[in-house]
Amino acid sequence: MHWFYKICIVLIIVGGINWGLVGLFGFNLVAWLLGGAQSIFSRAVFTLVGAAAICAIPSLFDAGRDSAAQP
């Protein structure tokens, strides 16, 4: 499952960079690369980024438990 979380982190980073560009410059890189915000490819990437963010939520709670267990 370790590779799964790495993929999730990469997708979250892609989403974060994309949202940063949208916020700073009004430029949607994913939509630009994949044929517009309504293209099936852009929507697939947006969906994967959202799913990755949801899958990463439990790791927030696991990280706190791991650091508390160390002396």
C-alpha cells in the first residue's frame, strides 16, 4: 500500500500546483494541457486528484499516532 500513498501524494501535488496557478494567474494548467476544463481527460484528472485527497485523509491521523509512539 506504500506505492498507493506515493501516487496519492503526487496527485495532490499536481492539484495543489494547478490551484496555485488558478489563484495567482487565473490559468488552469490541467485544462490547458488536456483540452479544456470540460474535456473528459481534464475531468478524469480532477476526479483522480479529488479521490487522492480523500484517500490521504487517514494518513493525517496515522502520522500523529506514529510520532507519539516514538520516544
